[in-house]
Amino acid sequence: MKKHNTPTATKTPRSSSLRKRRTILVSVLVILGVLCASLAVTARWIATTITDEDKYVSAVSNLAQDHQIQGLISRTITDTALEKADIEQRIAESDNETLGKINRVVGIVQGRNLGDQLEAYIRPRLTNAINQVISSTTFQNLWAAANRETYSALMSALEDPDRSQDTIAIDLTEIIRNANTSLSSVERIDNALARTTITVPLLEEEQLSTLRAYYNLVNALAVWLPIVAVAALGMALYLARRTMLTGISIAVLIIASAGIPYFIRFAIHIFPPQSLMGDEMSAVLGERLVEAVLDDVAHAYLRVIPIGGAILLAVLLAWYFMRRRVI
């Protein structure tokens, strides 16, 4: 009696090639899905911070403790106030004959007129007066109020493309209003300093147009990236031969992706978008604000990861045991 050998399954080159391609496809989908998920969280957080006035003002208010920003504010207010006060013009308009005589004598003897000397005398004292306000508890409220007004103008310009001619500025007048400006013996000059309005441009027309494009991009990414992430990860789990292993890989990559906001922050710090760079004040404020928002994203991401990982693991375990029962 002849024995018939039962056919055994053999791996053909074609099946091995298909299996390899399937593994590569699953890997690509997993990486794409996790990357899109992390960027979606970042985009959503940035969009929420920008569109929520209280979150924006809170983020900017924290910058009031930054010593570099404090120094910039002090220097900017001092320079602007002295420029607008126009000391030489105030002296020229004065009816005080003594001032005119002193001006002529100083100009002949020292080669400098009284206006230059008075400005050199007032500048350090005005800076010190501004610094006293900045170091006080009042400054935090003044800074928050100024940025709240700036936020309203900024959102109005971003959401209305027809307002392409706008220049976004921050009004720091209240800071000098709270400072002691009685710094010289010339009442006309002291009054001019006290009445000075300090408005610092942050975004010019071209920069505002670029920022509007970034704003629209972030909002679009916040909508579409989650959809792409869910589709990619769902397809990866569907095609995976080892669902549990793929799920664990997804969880590990999600945890690793918590560093993406820090990477974005580092990249922006090293390669700042030149199209948004204005003067020193706007550049530093913009950089610090982005860093603060991305730090908040990273911290929130680290808080969400354990919850997300637990939910993902529970779903995978439920799916795994359901499949075992069906089989």
C-alpha cells in the first residue's frame, strides 16, 4: 500500500516578497500616524492658545519676568520718550532767557549744547524710573492689559484678510505714566516726558501677512492631521500580522514623540523665520512666546501620554482576547 505524502506549505519567493512589503508598509504607516498625531496635538494646542484670549494673555504675561524683555522694554520706552520729548525744541521754545544764555555758553565752551547735556543727564534717571515700575507688582498688570489690547487688534487682523494695511503695535504708555518723570529743572521738558505716548510696532504689513499664512496653516493642520493619524494607524493595525506587537510599537513611538515640541522649539531658535523678524523687541517677544507655547505643549503631552497609553493598551488587549475567543 502506497503512502501519500501530504503537501506542506512552502515559502515561495513571491510570498516572502509580499510579506516583506507588507511589513515595510505597516512600519511606514505607524511612523506616519504617530508623527501626524504628535504634530496634530502641537498644532491644536498652538491654535487654541492663539484663539483663546485668556490663554494668550497668560502666556505673554509670563514673559514679564524675562530679564531680557524687561531690559528691552526699559530701553525702548526711554529712547522713544526722549525722542518724542525733543529736548532741544522744548528749550528753543522756552521764554526763559537764562536757558538761552546757558545754551550758548555750553555750546562754546564744551562743544555741546544744553539739549545734549540735558538728555545725557535725563536718560539714566528716566531709565531708572522705568526700571522701578518694571520691578514693581504694578508692571504685571500693566503688561497684561497692554497685551490684551494688542491681542484684540492681532486677531482682528488675522481673521480679516482685507485688513492688510494694519500694523500691530503694543501700547506701553501706562508704564511711563506710572514712572516719576520729574527729572529736570525744566518744567516744559518734564511735562513733555509725562505726556509722551509709547507705542511700539510689533508687526508691519509684510510680517502680518506672513503670520496670517502661518495662522491659517496651523488651523488647517489642527483639523486634518488627526484624520490622517487615525487613518494611518488604523490601516497599520488592520494590515499588521502581529497586532499586539504593532500596538506596542505605536505606544512606544507616541511616548518618544513627546520630544517633538522641544525639537520644533530648538529648530525655531536656531533657524528663526526671517519673514517674521522685525526689530529687536518684536523678534525677542515672538521667540519667547513660541518657546512658552511649545513648552506648554510638551508638558501637556507628557500628562496625556500615560492616559493615552493605558487606553491604547486596554483596546489592544480587548481586541486580542476577542480574536482568541472567535478563533
